[in-house]
Amino acid sequence: MYRWWHDSVVYQIYPRSFKDSNGDGIGDIPGIISKLDYIKDLGVNVIWLSPVYKSPNDDNGYDISDYRDINPEYGTMKDMERLITEAGERGIKIVMDLVINHTSDEHPWFIKSRQGHPEYRDYYYWRKGKNGGPPNNWTGFFGGGTWEKDEHSDEWYLHLFSKKQPDLNYHNPKVLEEIKDIMRFWLDKGIAGFRCDVINILFKTTLDDGKNKLILKGSEHYLSQEGNHKILQTLRKEVLSNYDCFTVGETVFVTPEMARDLCGADRGELDMVFSFEHMETDQIIVKWFKRKFRPKRFFKVISKWQRELDWNANYLENHDQPRSVSRFGDDDRYWEKSAKMLAVLLLTLRGTPYIYQGQEIGMTNFDFVSMEEIRDVESHNIYKIAGDLHFPKWLKWKLIKKTSRDNARTPMQWDPSENGGFSEGRPWINANHNYTRINVANQKKDTNSILSFYKDLIQLRAASPVLRKGTFKPVKIGRKVFIYEREYLGKKIKVILNFSPRTRRVDLEGNVLISNYKRGVLDGKIYPWEGVIVG
Ligand code: ISL
Ligand code: CA
């Protein structure tokens, strides 16, 4: 059934790095409110807001210590309510980040649990150690083990992420009751749904040792388990179905079959999911070991997901991924052309497009030179593990430089002033020095800018039922050129993308609806890094 969010374009805001309004170097909610007209002008109608809840910021808000209050660094609950209202006045809905696989270890539930409080002990997984070590052999998402010993009780608690992010125990029905109340609390404030953090690993069927493998040992005991489906079905039935809202699940290691299972009309647990396979084509097993980006491999994965899943959540970057123009395009000689070409891909696929803050102006990977500038707990964990494995310093930095999540977390670049106009104070993380060249102010008035091109594409998509509702059919998956066709009620649109710095022949003619080169007709050639829509 067609819903309003099928027509939406979503803009993701990472609040810590978006806009600082009070000079403390930390982005905040009043800062976001001050930029609502900019977001409206871009043409998007949903904001996905990464966590703003109370948190000690071990994982920048993905470690929540109070789900019903706002991190004072970001503002107050009044500010949050004002954001929902003022966004609504501009026709923009707010989607919050629902992080329910784990809480912060500073959440009152965990504090009481750790103290052995009978009501809360079983909110988490506590187990005796084995042979003086942890209860099992599982390994975590941030590298290393997944158990932290608590001297007080001589037991260990489970954490698939950092040790300050203890996993909630959904075998205890009280936990799900708490989550339902939290979701109703926010939906009653008028938000339009949730981006659901690692939503397919909630239920740990057993805590048995995992099979021997290189990463995430033990994941066979918690990845997309039946208990997970039951949780999502309950949340859909008892909470979400009572509101006009949508959910997009972040589902690690999901396959198209799992995704159909999660989003299929019959089960209808989630409305759409972020998959990762297209983000894994330039890595070797884990993202820290890169291999050459091969466009053809990338196109094949994109095409597979377009064909095998009716509705995708399409993205090329987010707060966990490197910047797409640096990773899939050319952030040097063909910076503008390749950023625009990637925009054509994102906004012409079937599914809901998600634009990450700064992507619309072609922000690039950071220009940091050492670990002193890195803020990400994941990066520091990996750097330490590489050190324990006696990797030389140059290799440790090489692992981090291209893959650190901080590549996407440098301050949004608003203008050429100090720190890109993000803050009057010293930012919590260094700005990229290219803010003098790459910023909103330089691009707003330039009809040829990446920002203007995103606006044009978003408008084109809004006016085109073919792009919003049409089918997807691959026409050519070449080594560097990707051609596909969208079709709806007999109307066809072709998209041609050149992931290379060379002009190439394409045996296609037609009227150009939009291209990152100014031209009206397709003349059998596609230019360097060209993205063109022919209708
Ligand atoms: O880093 C990643 C992208 O390749 C993933 O391993 C990511 O850590 C994983 O998908 C989970 O991400 C989500 O949960 C984490 C949080 O650190 C991430 O920011 C969030 O997107 C724990 O809450
Ligand atoms: Ca601030």
C-alpha cells in the first residue's frame, strides 16, 4: 500500500556536527532550528535526527542514559518540542533514532542492575565467567571481546558494542514494556517514526560459544532470530500501528531475503531497511581492510537489491560511513562532477532516498593527520587492537584514515569563516580545512553548484511519478558505466552513469532531462563522471 513516506526524501542530521548556536563547539537543537529554512529550501520533507537523548557520549549518543530527556549539550526538551513544531510548520517531519539493543552503562536501569537490584538485574545479560575468562567467545562490533567483568558481583555483562553500551535482555518481558512506553512517549510528541538502530540483533537466542570466524564470533546466536521477529511484530501491533508513522531499520548483515521477511506486507515488522552489501564492495571482510573500489561490483549489488526488494532505503553515506564523493567518486580533479553524478544515482533509484548532512554540498573525507584528531570510540578501539598486534604506526593510521566514522562527522560547512561557520567556539572535532572552498554560502547562489544540482534533482523526482513509483530494470552493467531504466504506466526514463574520468560511447539517444553537464540531447557519448537522465 502506497504511503506518504514512499514519496519522501530524508535528510539525516548528526546533531553534534550540524550547527552550534551557543559557542561551546558542540552542535545543538537550537542550531538545527536556525537551519530549518535551509533544509526546507533543499526540498526534503523528513529529517532523521541521530540521537539527542541524555548520554555520556561514549558513542556520541548511541549510548543512552535517559530516553525521555535531552542531552543538555544539545538543549532542552522544550527545544526538542520547538524543533518538532517549527519543522512541522515547514512541512518537515521528524524521525528519531531508536537505540534499543543497548543502553548506556550510566542508565538508571543498568546502575540498579549492576547493584543487583532484583527488579533490574535481568534487564541485562549477567553471567559467571568461564575458566577465569568471559562467559563465551563472542567478539564485538568495535573489535575485541563482548563481556566486561563487574568486580562487585564477580559476574560479567554482555556488550556487543563498547563496554559502556550493555545489551538489553529481551528474554525479560519487562524490557519490551519499557521500550513500548518510550516509543509512545515520542510518538505522542508528534514525531513521524524511527530509524531503528541495529534492530535485527536484539534477541540473543543463546549465549553459547560462537563458531570460529574472523569477525563477530557468536553472531549466529543473535542475527535475525525468531525472537527478534516477535519483538518487531509486537512493536508494530501494539505501538506503531496506532500512529501515522514509518520505521526504517538499520539491519546489519541483512540479505534481500531477510529484508523481504522484515518488510514484507504479511509480517510488516519494518517499513524499510538500510542494507550494507553495497557498502562492503570495497572492503575485505571488515571495513578496515580496503580493496580497490570496482564500479561494476557496486552496480551489480545495487541492481540486485533494486530487483529483489520491492522498496529500498537508498543511501551512499551516513554518520558511520566515509564521504561518498571521496569513496565512490573523485574528490580532487572531478570533485563537482562526480558528487553530482552520485546524486543522480541516489535520487533516481527505486525507494526512499536518504541524504546525509554535507553530502548535498560535496563534503569530503577529513584531512586529519593523526589519531589525536580522532574522536570515534570505534576508531580508537581498532587502533589499539592493531597496536596490540604490533602493526607499524604508518599501517595503523592507514587502517583508520580512510575508514574512520569521523570522516563523516567533521562540522557541517556553512560558510568560509572560521570552522566553516559551524561554531564561534572550538569545535568538538576539527573542521576540514577545505571549508573555505566547500560550503553552503559559496554554493547557495551558484546555479552550477552541487547544492543547486541536489535541489534540481529533488524537484525533478517530486514531479516524476516514474522516478518515485516506477519499476527498476538494469540496461547495462559495465566496468565503469551503469545504465538502468525506470518505467511507470508506460512512461520510461533512462539513467546513465559514468564512474570514470574518460568519455565513453553509449548507443543511446534521447532528450536530456538533467545532466551534470549542460546539454539538451544525448549524442551517443557520456562524458567524464557524467550522470544523465534521459526521458
Ligand atoms: O560501523 C559500521 C558501519 O560499517 C557498523 O559496524 C556499525 O557500527 C553498525 O552498523 C551499528 O551501527 C549503529 O549502532 C552502533 C553505533 O555506533 C552506530 O553509529 C549506529 O549507526 C551502536 O549503537
Ligand atoms: Ca552548542
